[in-house]
Amino acid sequence: MAFSRVCISMNPFVHYTCLGSSLFHVNFTPRIPAFTTTFRSLTLSASLSAQHSGDHSSDPPLLTVKPSWKPFWKPTCLYFTQGKCTLMDDAFHLGKFDHSCSVPLEAELAKSDKLRPQNIDFLLVLDLEGKVEILEFPVVIIDAKTMQAVDFFHRFVRPSNMSEQMINQYIEGKYGKLGVDRVWHDTAISFEEVIQEFEAWITRHQLWEKELGGPLRKAAFVTCGNWDIKTKIPQQCQVCGMKIPSYFMEWINIKDVYLNFYNRRASGMKTMLNDLKIKLLGSHHLGIDDTKNIARVVQRMLADGAVMKITARRKLDSPESVEFLFKNRIK
């Protein structure tokens, strides 16, 4: 694998469109967001996400997608997803690596006449990585009405309760085999910083206001299982001495919606992709790639006529207790 060597500098970064806008794609602007203005000088490698093929099951999907359709895919520049790519004026680099983090909508899905009204306007697909402490925090916003990917948020997270030796071993075991351990070390920030930047991001999109608190506004998290928000977020907050943010009080477990809509169980993301004849793109267990693949499952389910509903909610007087709202659910 060949790597381009670059040095952090004050090059143009990404400017995200507001959800109220008619634009649903990332635009570029010379203005640098506040959270990307201070960097130390580094020599970096252009790390990327790798592509692996998924298996295909014989179970036919509800919506027939022409087999000739092939999604355009390029490995993701993971410095870009952190807001730190310095090769935005390099045509070769831009041609080789994805810098939009988009989730293309298949042409057949866009023409679907099965789309149903939703009570939730925006779906925030989240797939955390890290068993000991959170290592990666990726989110992709899907517009529930258009099925289009609107924006993304992605940060690598540095553990706060581990020695440097343990961190190095942890990252080598987790990301070394994917070839992205270098970019993790170059860009990872503390969980507290990630939450601050994430809150600024959802505030810019008018999905939440810190002053008002409470849940997301006309939006909901979508996870593949309950572990991410039910278990891991509280554990990480406890490690960092933080209260659980109010927007993590409810979520949609896509497995439960999948079970009740298609009347078949899915043990995980790859099972859903196989069942729906959707090819896995990128690297499994690289959080940003898994999040984009789960978002593709969400797009497909919306096109098939699924209605996204909250499946789990914490009790306000006892946040450690969770009420599961679907009788028929994955346990």
C-alpha cells in the first residue's frame, strides 16, 4: 500500500450544510471551523478504509434492485473525516480517496413508491467501536423523507483510563490489521472533546440545544443492537466522570425494526446486508464504514416502506434502567 506524505497546514476544510437547506451534500469553503484551527506540525500518511466483499444470501428482498447496478466506491481519507486532510487541492489524492463520506442512494430505491410518512425527520446512524473504551465515534445523518445522506461526524477517541503502552497494544490489535493505526494516533482526541464537538455539530443542524437539553429534536439515533447506547455510552461516561447526555435517552435498534417489518431475524449488520442483497463496502469493524453500511440498510428499509420508531428508552428517574418498546424484539 502506497502512502502520500503530507504535513498539517491551514488548508480549506469541509463546511457542512444545514438540514434546513435544500442541499444535501458536503460543500467546500476556505473558512476553517473553530474546532480545526489549532494543529501541531506532523508528517502524516494518507490512511484509508479498505474494501471487503460481503456474502449474498438467496432470500429475495422486497424491493427488486437490478443486479447490474454497481455502487461507486473509493476508500475513505480518514484524515478528512477528522477535519485534518491537507491535500484538498491535490487532484490525484482527491481522485483516489473519498472525501464526501457520502452514502449513495441506489437509483431503484430513489424511485420507490413504498415510502411511508415518518414521525422522525432525521436518522442519526451510530456505530461505536471499542470494547474496553470507545475508540471511534461515527455518525451519518439520513433524511427520512428523501432517504439521502445529509452529513457525517467522525472522530477517533483516545482512551482516558489506559497507559500509553496499553493504548498502543489496543490500537495495534484493533486498527493495525486495517492499516489505520497511524491515522488513529495522529487524530484521536478525548471522549470529552468528542462530545463537545458532537454537540456543536448537532446544534448547527438544529437537532438539539444545550440550553434546553432533552432528547434530539425530530431526530433519533439508529444503532445495530442496543449495546452502543444502552451499555457503552454509560460505561464511557462513568470512566470520564460525566453524566449521560440527555440525547442518549432513547434510540432505534434497527434489528428490532427489521424483525418486525420483514418478519425475519438478523443477528447483525452483515446478516441484513446479505438478506437484502446489499454488498458490504469498506472494512467491517472500521466504525465509519460500518456506519455507512448500516445507513444503506436504513435507506433500503425506508424504500421498502418501513416506519422507523423508537425501540428503547431510558427511564428519566433511573437512567440505568431501559424500557424496550417492542414486544417482538431481538434479545
